[in-house]
Amino acid sequence: MNFSFTPATRETARARIGLQGPAGSGKTKSALRIAEGLANGGTIGLVDTERRSALKYAPVPGKPELGGHVFGHMPMDTHDPRNLIQAVRAAEEANVAVLIVDSWSHFWNGRGGLLSIVEETGAKARGGTFGAWKDANPIEQDMLDAMLNFRGHLIVTMRTKNDYVIEGKTVTKVGTKAVQREGAEYELDVVMDMVQGTATVTKTRYTPLEGMVVHHPGEDVAELILEQLGQGVDPVQVIVDTLTSEGLTYERALELHARAKARGLLTAGHMHPVTGAPTTLEALIREYGQAAKPVTTGVTTPPS
């Protein structure tokens, strides 16, 4: 591990958005509308845990006048978090630009969800459900890693329930609470509370969205988010610029390969800076690294 500091840059990132609210509040419709703006013509994929309810928003064949949203649909009736990991991998293989998980709550308390895993494991193991979290926590972390490392934009919906505070014999309703692990919203860049189609931004890392209230959020919200994300630099282009700069050494090419591998960028597509042909970042690093290798080393293997 290299314990050194490098200049900080704001790189082009991907949106991580949460829409939370009760049934019928407009979460799915809003997620699709925002996704269309984020996708910018790319593919939208939706993991449907809500008994295929998202299909109500798909186009009707032969009746374009009825409108609808075009998206890939993946129904999921059992909600083991490891199933969601597989869904994310499938989305990446299909080059999905925006992935919607509708709803993320089911992977917490739905059939086969994390709470079910804890209950079933606890019934068989010593220590009960308390001890079962030792096995469940890594499963949840793997799910979070898969979602947050997804190469496209991510939108999750979450159901809400009434939240109460008990003080002695007094029970006070204090609002609503997402059906998900406590603090799950901290994993997201933007969280919107939905009520009858109206969204209120309750958490955001983007200043222009702070306190925003919008009815039927869609492309307008996506445009603001993309503007914020677009202020950075493309991490793939940064590596390519370093590869093509004067003075590249073989050791530097090895470092760039390690950085790209650690960040999951090796398979990222890019146009060859000389020929213009489509290639991958890994192929470019190998090509330029090979060219920079000193002839006297006797080493014949490219960076790996």
C-alpha cells in the first residue's frame, strides 16, 4: 500500500438516489422519470420486487398515444441480498446506464431478505438472532458494495412506515421512517421523501438540490444532478492522458494499471488516442507500458 497523498480532484461520478414514501406516493413513476434524464438515451434496468407493478408504466404495444417508459424489467420474488448482487452484475454485463431497485426495502424485510436470513440462521445457531448477525452483516456489506460500485447511475426506492417515540406511558408519532437498516440513507447522495407525487429533498450532497420541493420529479432533477457530476474529470481520461504524455515509464504504467484495477476501470471502453478504434483501458495500458519498457530489462510480460 502506498501511504502518500496525491492532489485531490473531483472526478465524474455516478448518481446514487433514494426515493422513499408510502405505497402510492409516486416512487416508481418518479424513479423512471429521473432515470430517463440520467440515462441520456442509454438503457434503463429495473429490479421489480413489487409484484411486477412497474409494468404498469411500460409502453402498450401498438398504442404509443398512451405513453409509457422504456426499460428492461427484472422481476424478483425472493429477496435474498445475494440475488440483488447478481442483478447488479447482470446490469453491468448489459451496459445498463441507470439501474432502479424497486424496492430496496424488500431486501431488508421481504421474503428471503436480510431479516429472514438472521431469523432462520438464529434458529439453528447458538446465540440466537444476535449471533446470526455475524453471518448476515457480510452479506449486507457485499450487497452494498455491489450497488455502490455499480458503474452506472443507481436509484433505489424505499417504503416508509410511521415512526414513534415512547416516553414513559406516552407514545408520540414523530414522522415516517424508511423500511431499511438504520442509517441506510447515508449511503446515498440524494434522498427524496415522496407524498402524493411530490418530492422533498431531505438529504443531498448537491447544493442546488438543498430543500427542493418538486411535483413529479423527472428530467429537471436529473439535469441538475448531471450538471453537478459533470463538473469533475473523467477518471479513465486522466489515466489515458498520463499514458500518452511524454516521459511515461514502465514503472508508471504498472502504477496506472494497479490504480485502474483497484477502481474497476480496466474493462472501461475508450477510443484509441491514435487510431480512433474502440478498445479498453487495460489494452491501452498494456500497449503504452510495453512501449515504455527498457530494452535492457529482459522482461517480456506486459503490465498485469
